[in-house]
Amino acid sequence: MSINQLDKKSQSWSALFAEPMSELVKRYTSSVSFDKRLWRADIEGSLAHAEMLEHQKIISTSDYQDIVAGLRRIGEEIHNNQFDWKLDLEDVHLNIEARLTQMVGDAGKRLHTGRSRNDQVATDVRLWLRDEIDEISDLLKQFQHSLLEVAETNVEVIMPGFTHLQVAQPISFAHHMLAYVEMFGRDLDRFREVRVRVNRLPLGSAALAGTSYPLDRERVARTLGMVDKEGAPCVCQNSLDAVSDRDFAVEFTSAAALCMVHISRMSEELVLWMSQNFGFIKLSDRFTTGSSIMPQKKNPDVPELARGKAGRVFGHLMGLLTLMKAQPLAYNKDNQEDKEPLFDTVDTLKDTLRIFDEMMGGQVDPKTAIRSGGIQVNVQAMKEAALKGYATATDLADYLVRKGLPFRDAHEAVAKIVRLAQELKKGLSDLPIAQLRAINPLIEEDVYSVLTLEGSLNARATLGGTAPGQIRMQIERWKKLL
């Protein structure tokens, strides 16, 4: 039998139709150009399905052995770029099935017993996404490790903390980095939770109503590792829902979108900090670009592009929500459109995490395990910026409260002191004691220890505060968690 004959026979519905599909419709409905990346999951799912069919005596042992040998050979062909993907065969599933039938004959045709492309594709996407979530989780943990190393070397570095992008209070640069470690920690938790709902087996639901063959779906689930923490198989319990559900794809893309929000927030700060008006940091040259007309410029293209790619992922989330919002049960061809946004979301997030890990933390020498490069911090610029904005004003108010003044009265007194400092173009610690006491007589000489940036940091030693001791505790906490 020729491969062209196999192509026609692979379309199991073709005998019903009086004319062939038009070339335009073939191109319009084909998904093989993008869903062929599911080939490993498709072969993995087919091997598990075939093993179960043989165990249940639905197919013979010889047919099973032929199927296994054929699928493994196909896997090698695809891996070595020797597989001929055909547009006529629509998708990854029919391409592999047609090649298998060409190799092993009727045994290849028996593989599809008890299943449909509807439950097959739902299984393939879940298997593929499960592995991608594991890789993304590893990338997130590596990025957190890099941020922890940046924090650990900058515990004593003082910078202004902002609200409304106005200087608010002095903080440690390490404290700022740890804020992002916390954000990405929540992202990691979300991906782990999504993985639980991804890791459920639709296979065996067939087209929509189940099948009359005596399948052991739980056996397939165990074979594919679709089990809970106790090892119990996780199987989709309703065949209609199993083939039409794409909640897991929406939920994953939502988690990815929120992770990209955090990356975008960091990107915005990196862009600001790198500008001459801030001068807080430098990024390695390999993460910046020049100007075609202005030779003096180094542009933070990587953070800017990541900020833009966040919108790309948000768009994929809205696309998937819109895709699902009006679909009746069960499977509809609309669901072919779930893959490209899902694939691109995965690719975008993985690439972004990899490049940010290296941009922030530098590169690790595989021989020495020593990290070099990464973000460069301008310690002096950060400190000078903190001094400019009267960042210790709150500390002065707290000082007055400890002297017995109600906080609201202390707030008003400090506001007057700040206004005086602004008029005289001086910092708070530069004002003579007489001028300070003229505004509030509770102020004494010990006030100057409160007005230093270092004193402000050390005073915030409550859990989660920016005091160096607290920061070191948080760094150790995260090292244990990771």
C-alpha cells in the first residue's frame, strides 16, 4: 500500500464524502505545522494506551509488540528530523498513525481502538504541559537563587524606597530584591497547583460518551504518572467534560500572565534605575543595545522587551478565555486554536526567565560553579538618592512618639521641620538642634542617631522589615525553602 493510499485511509470519515477536501480548507484546518511539537506526548500516550489494550486482551500481544516497535522507530525518525510531516494528514496524531500503519500494517490501525482524536489530543496537551510546568518551575527556582545571591551581597546597600515614585523611606537594596523573590515564590506555588489539575487523564473518554470496550483507564493513568501524592490514579470522571475541558490551559496561562506581571514590574524598575536620572545600576553590555544615531547610548532593550512581552501573554489569556466562552459541549474544532497561544505562552515565559536569570545573576562557570557578571549596583548613587528625599522623616516622627507625643501631632511637627529643611536646602540631619527644638522642644541631641540612613534601617527589625538582621534571616529562610 502506498503512503498516498494510507493518507486517504487515515481520514476515517472520508468514505462518507463525495468530493475531496479543497486545498484551501486543508491549509485552513491543518494544525500539524504547530502541533507536531506534541509528538513525544502523543507517542507516550499511545504506548500507554496500547499496553492497556493488550493487558485487557482487546488487541493481541503480537500486535502490541509491533505497535511498540513502530512507535519507537517513529520517535527516532522525528528526533533525527527524518520524519515526513504531511499537510494532508491534518495533525500530529494522524501523521504518526499513518506512518505506524505503513510500518506495521493492521496492528497500527488497531491502536486507535477505544479512543478518539478528541480524548487523544486532550491527553497529549496535558502530558506536554505537565513537563513544561516542571521546567518552568525549575527556571523559577533558579531565578530566585540568583536574586538571593544578589541580595546576599547587597544587604548593607541603602537605597530609597518609593511610594508614588516619590522617596519614602530608606531600605536595603537586598530587601528590594527579596520582594521579587517573594513574588516569584507565589508564582511557583501557583504553577505547582496548576500542575495538579493538568495531571489528569482524559484518554478513554473517546469522542464524548465513553466507549464500549473494557478499558482500564486507571491503568493508563498510572503508566503515564497521572497520579496524586498517594499514588492513586487521577482520571477525568466525565467523558463530556474530559474531551472539551481546557480549563487547565486557561489556568496555566493565567499563572503565566501573573508571572509576567512580576517580570514586567521588575523590568520597569530596571529601566528607571539604569537611566542617567537614577544611575542606580548597570546591566552587562550583552543585555543592552546602542542607538543608530546617538553613539553615547546604552539602551535597556531586554527589560523593555520583556515589559512588552507581558502584554503578549496577557493577550493569549484573553484569547483562550474568548475561545471557550461560548462553546457547547462537547468537543468543537474551535479547540484547535488553543495550542498556538498556549505554546507561545510557554516559550515566552521560559525564554524570559532564562535571560533574566543571567542578566540579574550573571553566568555560572560549569567547572568552578563560580558566578560572574550580573547586575552592577551603584552604591553611592543609591545612598545619595535616599538622602535627597528626606527619607528619615518617618523615623523623626517615631522618635517624637517615643518621647510621648501623639503620632498625629508628631506628623505635623515633622512636616514643619521638612518644610524648613527644604527652605534652607539642607538635609534633616544638617539642621541645628536649636532649629529643631524651636519646632518641638521634645527633640534632644540623640535625635541625630535617628536621622541617619543606617539608623533608619536598623530600627525596622520587625518580621519582614528592612533591618539587615531581618534580611539575613529571610535569605536563610529562602535558601531552605528552595
